[in-house]
Amino acid sequence: MRCATERSLACVLLVYATRGQLAEHPRILHATPCERKVIAARRAAAAIPFNESELAVLEATAVRSAARYEGDSLEVFAHLPHSGGTAWSWRLAATFPVTEIAPGSGFSRGYERNHTSPEPWLLCAGQEGPDKWRIAFSHDGPGCAAKRVVAPEFRGPVHETTMLRSALDAALQDRYPYFLAAVERLKGRGDPDGRVELLRERVKAVGRGWPTSGPAHWTEPDRQTRYVLGTGVERGAFGCSSNRSDTATRTRADVREAARRLAHMPWFGLQHRWLASVCLWHVTTRRPWPAESLPACPRPRQCEALQLRFHDDRRILRGYGVAPASPCVDGVATRAAGAVCPAHVAAAQINVVKAGEMLSTSTSCLLKALCAAGDASDELLAPLARGGAPDDWLLATAERIFDARVRAAAGTARALPRSVVPGACFAPGGFE
């Protein structure tokens, strides 16, 4: 195989893909009738709680808010756990000079300016003073910046951003405690042929490292809606709203308000549309594209037959790549940050497509395992297959807002330097 330009990243990626090591697009996998049923039910129930005229106003608001981005403001990225936010924070850290990163930021923890064990990567962050800070990132939710929970020393204009996960993907992981409890209930009724025990082993293998605490009964997923509203996630964690009630289910009015808040952010990302999210951010901010490197990419994961086989790096935070090298040595900035995984490769390594739905490999394996339970799968998956949860409505609306921004940004993107918006952004999954 020959490449027109040996230095071309696309060429290198093609070589790697040919060797079966890296791919540029998520694998398309066969979906069983059970999996198709669940996916179709969730998709059908994802009603948008706005009529078309209201939605048009919301889309226009989103486009205007992106156009009003202020480069001298402090961007506070509110990292919803399990949404790709760690890898996104790495990209931000590789994009901004370390002097522009607010001290106290955390790749996968709350903001804490005087942490007893600060992020080693950020030991030299923000040393030129608060007026130079341009980015902060942490698990603290939307609204925390306005309350000066994040970067309280910064006195200039502040805007918040966040990243969401597809509704079905998030539901499978967020309701993992329910699936565990349901399998245990099946086990308690007897297991003469050992099938339930095998199912239990597979479900536990998929969720290794996932939170296991939570309600053993089904509640409609509203975690992302709660987070955007500033009320946090389960048990109020990561929220900064004055209303800290733990209402079990958000209403359509709550979803409408959450969607409006997304529209007023100059940018928000969608984990399952990683490339488009990255490209859209660079068009919005005009920030140069960071250095990228194939060795920084995650290794693929797969589940096969009756066994799950993972190269599982979740616990060391390798969702969409490997953290860039720190620019700090003994608390002193010595060089620029290292490279991150190419944006159009990262998602392909840990995502798959089933019945037209993008799923992470882990949640795809969970759905596969639950569907393989035979007759018991109807009981296990019945609540999930109903759909119609607040997060379904929010993500359906978020997709429309996101698409409006992508359409509006596509023309501008082509006119920008390739150091800001590279050619990969015009491939499928980006602005195409």
C-alpha cells in the first residue's frame, strides 16, 4: 500500500487500521432482535418537549450564543462523571498554555484550590495570576462558577460548558446497580443449570470499576438533566443549585429549562459525536488544534462469545486516550504539554454501532449480556425498553441544538486556518 504523502496522518491511520490496531470509525456490529427492540423503543420514546417553532427559537439562541463567545473570558468546563469529560479535560490542558489553566482544576475530581495532594500535572498551573486564567475544569456542575465555587479569584467574565452522553448509553451504565440487583433476584429463585450464575459473572465483568451503589429498583434516568440544572447527580453530588432536592424524576418543564441552559452555553459536546464536538469547539473558540499522536490513543475493547475480554483502562482514566505529558517539573513550567489521541480516532477505539445507535463498548457488552439471558431478558430489560425518561427528552433536544450549531459553523470552519480546524473535521462524523 502506498501513501501520497508519507507524513500524512490520514495515511498513517489507514496503515494502522489495515493492521487491525487502530480504526478511524467505530465498528458496526450485528444487533440481535432483543438489542434492536431495546434500541428502537428508546429511540421512539425520545420525544422533544418543544414544538417546532419553539425549537427553532432554541436553535437560533444556541447559534447566537456560540457566536458571542468571548476569548478573554474564563471557560469553566463542568465535567459530568462518565461522559468523556476526563479525556476532554486532557484536550483542554493540551490546548491551553499551562499559565492559562486555573489552579485547582482536576481531570476527574472537584475543584479545590488548596488541595493537599494537587494534580501533579497542574503543579505549575496559572502561575502568572488569575487575570491570565482562561480555562478551568472539574466535576463541579453548571452554576458552580457563578457561585464562585470554581476559580473564585478570577473576577472577569465567566462562561460554562459541559459534555453529555447519549441517552441509552448513559442509561445502561447509570442504572447498572439495578441490573446487578435484578440478576441477584433471579439467582435467588433458583439456578439449576447455572445460566443465571454465568449471567451474573458477565454483568459483573462488564461493570468492573463502575459504581455499584444506587437504587435496586428502576428509576427513569434523569442524571444528566439534574446535572445541567445544577442540582447534581445522585445524592446531590457535584451540584451548585440552591434547590438541592432529590426529586426522583424530573418533569418535562425541568427538561425544557435544562435545554435552554445548554442553548445559552457557547459550546457543549456530545460524547457519542466526539469528532464533531471537538471541531465545533475549535471553530467557536478559534484556539489552535493541539498536538496529536497515535501512541496516545486507547486500546480497543471487545466482548466475545461467553467471555468478556477487556483491555480495560477505565480506572486509570483512559477513556478516549492517554493523558498528555505534564509541562510541570518540580512545580515549574518547562515545556508545552504532550500530545493527545487524534480526535477522529479516539471514539472509534472504544465505541461501536448497533442498529444505528452509537454505544461504548462496555455498555454494548452489557446490553448483549442482558439480552443473552433468554426468557429472563424480558424481565431484566423491560424498564429500559419502555424509554420516555427525562434524559431521553433532553438528549433528543440537545442533538437538535448541536446540529444547528454544526450547520452554522461548517462554512466558517472551511475559512479558518488548518492549524485551528484540520482536514479531519470535514470527514464523516465532523462537519460533513
